[in-house]
Amino acid sequence: MTELPLLARAKTFADRIAIDDPVSPCRYGDLLEDSARIAAALLDGATDLEERRVALLASPGADYVAGQWAVWRAGGIKLPLCLSATKPEWEYALTDSRADTVLADADAADRIAPLCTRLGLRLVRTDAAPQTRPGGGARSLPEIPEDRRAMILYTSGTTSRPKGVVTTHANIRAQIESLVEAWAWSGEDRIPLFLPLHHIHGIINVVCCALWSGARLETFPRFEMAGVLGRVRERAYTLFMAVPTIYVKMIEALEAAPPEQREPVVAGIASMRLMVSGSAALPASVHARWAGLTGQVLLERYGMTEIGMALSNPLDGERRPGSVGLPLPGMEVRLRSEEGETVAGEDEPGEIQVRGPGVFAAYWDRPEATVDSFEGEWFRTGDLAVRERGYYRIMGRLSVDIIKSGGYNLSALEIESVLLEHPAIAECAVVGLPDDTWGEAVAAACVATPGSGLELEALREWCRGRLSPYKIPRRLRVVAELPRNAMGKVTKPAVPSLFDE
């Protein structure tokens, strides 16, 4: 039987450690056995899920990986859910995708069970035993062609609600192979995983690339400074991937540490063969501070949920601060001017457009949005860039309604729609303000209802349970009125000036 390449490769690594755990290390063969068991439980007597959507809610580790493989082996489309999301955010993803099953580990199952009951969804735990045939023996698993849809990742765009980005198995394979070639992944690599697993950075760049290569993952529930740096000090890793915010926090921790504590960690950092920064722009000042402190020159790259990774500074060669480098293997990149012309020269800005086998298939249930996002075969990223001495440099988003904070792309419109439910807010405008730690900090300018008081900490407390933590405003300015243009529309470019002291 023909198998998906990721699983076929895992069989060749069956005896290797896939997920490092000092108590119970998990081998590739264990993941294959567990995923087959879970896939049989998901099928529950059917021969093929035939692209039914299965939401996955699990902590980073063996349960997550086995769950991901199980959905694919059973013929389903995987819908990763954010562990820190609110119940309304879970409900939106589940109902918009029309998922009928939630696959969860033991801890997450208890949290989402009431929602599954209310929505009439089947809840399957990763430790579930499969149904067996009357004669005994687990059911065989279906053969899955690579052109079948594999995953829906929800991403914030210029609409008020996130859109589901649909990728096929072939798209995912192309994204993996491009990075494995560009960054020279091998079975000797060891990498920590602390990035969220409802985001392409953690799913593709770390988990899938590592397991494609026969490498070893060490998982953390989240970024834990002491735990991660302790393992770095022990030279546990050869690769490291993080968002700029994490590098800023590590710089602060290392600079504050006494030399006898700092020097062994710096030596561990210097010993790694590659450290990558992505999901948000890396300030040139942070790039320089990290290199000066550790001797490691960070590799910055550029990608999106819709395309995987498209541009990267080279593994071997100049890694230029403030630049995202050159097109990755298999990816074609061009710049288009406002007039719709291809930008041929250097130092001229244009929208980044990308084509290649890693580009997504469609937005879920949004055919018009899909058509509007393409110019022929070229995906319109909405990001503005310029070429300088051959390398691409990102200049920002074409839309002010996208905020890049802590590695996440956030929809200002989505946050505004929630804030407007607050009884003390008559009008509001949400923008991103420059921030050394977060890249951009979520800021809200609000017009309060007459006689009401509105303070940041009280607003933040009200937002908990309605917005994920990274979407909650960090800055608040209560104003008498919002700036408007001649047509009466709030002008977002003018809003940041409201925060000037």
C-alpha cells in the first residue's frame, strides 16, 4: 500500500528517538503504532473519513504528533486548535469548519467536553482504544493520495473573523522539502519545541521538518526560560527556532545573569549549527545584540500560513540584518507595483507575490476570498517589500488591519468587534504600535459611553475569556473622538498619533 511520504519515512527511523523525554522517550515506531490505534478509533468502523474535519487539541508531545498522524492516516482534515483560545474562539473554528469530531489528550478533553456536548460533536481521546472487527483485529487504514486536503489553519486577515487556510498533503510535503534542503536538516539534529501548534511555524518548520528528517524533538508546554536555557547550557540542541520576542527575552535574561551563569549558556548557544527567527520582523538592533552577546548570527526568514516559507537568508553565506534573504527552493517570488507591473529593478517597493507547490489550495468555504487573493497562479501576500543588493527586505503590510505581535498575525477588526461588546465602549479603533519586545503591541483607542469609566486593567480583565491572551490590548487611550476622513470613516493611519504623550 502506498503511504504518505512523512509516514513512510518514519518507518525507516522506527528505532530512533523521535520525542525526547527523560522519563519516557518516544520512538518513531511508537508514534506509528499509536497513530494507527487512534486512526482506527477515529474511523470507528468506517473505511475512510473522506476529508471530514477533525479538530486536534493536545499539548506538545507524543499525543499531539500521534494525533496529527492519526487524522491523516484515517483520511481526515486536521484542524489544530489553540490551547489558550477561549471557548468562543474554539466554537468559531469548529462551526466554521463544520468539524464533527474533536480529538483531545486527557487534560484537554475535560476542558472541551462541555462545548462538544453543546455542539453535538464526537469527542475522542488520544488514549482511546479502537473498535475491532467482529472477528478480531483492528481495521486496515485507507490509502491517502497526496492531492487530498490535509489541514485547515485559521489565520487572521482583513476581515473581522479568521479564515481557514486549506493545505493538501502535497502542499505540506513541498513546504517540508524546501526547508529540509535549505537548512540542511538531518537525523543528527536535535531541536526544542515550545512554539504553539496551531501555527505553521511550530507545525511545519519544527515538528514536520524534524520528523521528516529522523531528528529528535524535545517538547515544552510553552517557552520556559530556565528550562530551555538549562538544556542549552547542556548543549542539548543543534537547531533552535523562535520568534523575535523570545530572543529579546533571552537577551535580557543573559545580560542580567552573572558571568558564571551566562558563559556556559552562551557556549551552548554558540555550539548550535543554526538558530532561526521568524513569524515577525527581527529588528536589526536585536540581530546585532544577539550576535554580539552569543556569537550566533540569527537566520531570518519570511513566510505565511498560506504559503509556508518563501524567503530565507542563506544557511551558508551572508545573513543580512533587516533582510529576509532570497527565495527558498521550489518557491518563486516577484514584486508587483501599485500599477500592476512587475518590479524588475532594485530599491523599488512592491507587493510580494509567491507561487510554487507549497502555496495553499484555498480558503475554506470562501471562494471569493480565494479568487481575490490570487493574480493568476501568484498568491498576493499583502506584504510590501523591496530588493536591496539581491536580498528582499519587508517594509510592512499593505493593510493597517493586520498587527504582527509576538509572532502572531492579529486582525484589528476581530479585536474591535469584541471590544465593541463592552458596555462602556461606544467606538474604538485597534492598531499596532511599535514595541521592542512584541514587534507591535495591540493598542486600542476608545470613545467611552457618557458617564462610564474605562481603564486598561479593567478592560484587560473583561477581555479574558473573550480573547486569546495575545489579542488583549496592551495600550489604551480613551479619547473624545476618533480621527475621520472626509467620508466620516475612521482613519487608522492617524490613530497611532492619539497615543503620543
